Amino acid sequence: MQLTLQFPVEDLIIAAPEFVALEDVEAGQSVSEELTDELTRYLSRHLSVSENGVSLDLNMTDVRLQPAHLDHLGQFTLLVSQWEMMGAEKDSTPLELSYDAVMHEVRNHRATVQWIEPNGDLRLISEFGYFDAANGVLLDLRAVGRQ
């Protein structure tokens, strides 16, 4: 099972100023090994997934910057990271997501969790903010038809 995290680089820099060097990385360029290692450590402190109270192993497999545009924000750069979740038993067991990256400092930052169907369709599982994230968020895949 894979997990994708994406958020604006500008928000990350507000939350964790040590990533200011990302401003010099063009979208589409490779992120240096040093920055990738720092991002892995940062995100590992702010992200965990468990099943039946047992933490799943998470391994970041990719990180990249990509351009984005929203009418109300204009152009900006997204940091996109891919994670492999290892150890999940079965699709029907709810997973518990603990996530407060960026939102631990940028309190209006929101998280949206979506399931990606094999045909590419997105199905909403959960949306939450900082205060909802404090106790973990249950992700019941049965809600999107995963039995």
C-alpha cells in the first residue's frame, strides 16, 4: 500500500525554516540526497500509520517538487513524497493515521485523505486539521468500498 503526501513548499518553510534551501530547487529538478534525508527525518516525526495498535513501517520512496496552480492562490510549488506502507494485514481493517506535518506550525493547514482507485478516480476518506489530528484519524477503507 502506498501513501502520497503533498503540500506547498512555502508552508513547509514556515513550519520548518531549515528547509529554506528548497526555494532554490526548480520544480522537476532532483532534490539533493541531503535534503531528502532531512525531509525523511522531519516527516517521520510527523507521520505514522498503525493497524490494530501496531505501527506500520513507512519508507519514503520518492520526493519531488512540482508546479501547481489554484485560481485563488496563483502559481506555487508542491513538495510531493511517496511512501510505502509495509505490514498492513488486510484492506478491511481501519488504519489510524497520525499526521501533523506543517500543521503543527501552520494551524490553518488541512489534510485531505483520498483513496486512488485503479482507474485513477479519487475517493474521499477523511479531511482534518490540526486539532482533529491530535488523537489520530481513523481511515476506514470500507467507506470507499475496500472490503
